[in-house]
Amino acid sequence: MIWQVLARPRTKPRIPDDTRIYAIGDVHGRADLLAEMFAAIDATLIKFPVGNPIQLLVGDYIDRGPNSRDVIEALIARARDHQMVYLKGNHESYALEFLSDPSLLAEWSEVGGVTTLMSYGVNPPLKQNAEEQRKAADAFCAALLPSHLEFMRNLALTYSCGDYFFTHAGVRPGIPLAQQSEQDLLWIRDDFLLHEEDFGKIIVHGHTPAKMPEVRANRINIDTGAFATGRLTCLVLQADDMAVI
């Protein structure tokens, strides 16, 4: 784990002085990296205690990596003893939609859904016909613990603190933050990423993998492709300071 101080955006955004936010990027089934990150966060809280520590994850807990089930279980357990904020990612949306529409299996599989099924002990069908898709959906529903289903169904779309606004993918330029659509919050890319003007708050997001955390004047991308790179990033915010673990 590396603690690195980041250059601030020009606007010098801040959060309340008694608060520290740990914002973690897309986990994608890497339960090993998540455990290491939680241990690193715990170490900082022991060494540098703060009145109101908030740990936030920007979604995409499942798919692609090998241990989606273990990630969900770890997140549920973490919330028993810590103040946690869990946001919804487009991959959680896929999993929920697959339960009611098994025809999405092929589409979900293209973005790593097969690894999630396998982590729950469900073998993906070799044939992509309606009957086999339905069997897979039924098996996934049966294997999905009620607490895991409740966790995914209750994920928030956004979180705001001070001068920061947290969401999974980004926001639609020109639309007030309070009026953003779920589609954009979970899926937007170029229209958001290429926009260089102010959004009203600094947007902290994941969804689009980058080699290193990206700090722009109007947004911060903390998705460093953990499932492929082995690098899970946590943005640490306190007052008007920022760093990464």
C-alpha cells in the first residue's frame, strides 16, 4: 500500500473539518485487494484518528475478478462496525436485471458476469437458449443469499459531502446534480469525461479504468482497473487535503 499526496484541483474543494472520507474505486471481485485496503484504512485510523470517518465505495463490486461473492460478504460485514456508504455500479444493475430477465445472460457475460455466477457456485450454460438462461437465473437466485440480494437492491446512486459529489460513472453536463438520471449515473462516459467545465461540485467516480487516479479540475477518477492491474485505489479526503492509498 502506498500513501501518496495528490495535487489539488484548482478550486481547492473541502469537506467538513471533523470528517475524513475514504473513497474506494471499482473492486470487481478482488476480495484480496479489498481486505488489504480495509487493513490499510484501519491502520490510518489508529495512527490518525478523526471524529467522523466515512468509508465509501463507488460501485462495481462484482464481475470480472474471481471472488464477487466474498466481496459482497466482506462489505456487509464491514458495515456492522464502520460507517459505510455503498454506491451502485452498472455491474450490480446487470446482476439484478438478470434475475428478472434471463435473456440478459449473454450481454452480462460479455462484461464478466460469468465470474460472478461461478463465485456463487453456478455453472454458466454452454448453450445460450431461453431455457438454459432461465435455469441459470433460477440457480443464481437460489444461491444468492438474501442479505446479498438486499445489499444490491439497497445501493445508493449518489453521495454528497462538502464540495464533493460521489457516483459510479459520472454525471450529465448541464443537468443539476439532484436531477441526474440513473442511466447516466451508472453508464455515462465521453459526454462526462470530455467535459471541462464545472459540474457544481467535484465529481468522484469510477467506471472508466485508468492506470493511475485521474485528478481533473472538475472530477477525480479512482478506478484503476483492480481486477486486471492488482491496484485498488482509495482517495482520502480531509478538510481541503487529498491523498491516495
